[in-house]
Amino acid sequence: MSVNISEDAVKQVVVDSVKKRKNAEKIEVTIVERNREDWIVRGICPIDMEGHPWAEKFEVIVDPKGKVKSVDFALL
């Protein structure tokens, strides 16, 4: 039996994960989609690079149980 996490719960898992990794308060989720069993969540978060504000995009893959499988960050 597989557990299916809701879209809202997936968003919260991703926001919490990105906040913890990037020490950022404002996380903007732009896309949430299903790919077979997994969820793919994309968004943007602000970062501070040596005193200069930048934006970084992220893609997080979450399994049906709510566990983060992978995280990818890239500067915009």
C-alpha cells in the first residue's frame, strides 16, 4: 500500500527543506506537478552572495510518502 501525500503537504515539505538548506525566509513555489508516483516542485528563493541579493531557482523531487528524493539549485 502506497501513501499518497497531498499537494499542499508536498509544498510544505519543499518550503521547509529549502528554508533549511538556504537559510531563506521567502520561498516561492511556482510549479507543482506529478510524475508517476513522485512530485516535482519548482520555485525561486532569494540568496545573499557576498552582500548582493540574487535569485536562485530550485527543483525538488518528493516521493509519495513525503520524503525529499533530490534537490537541485541553479542561479537565475
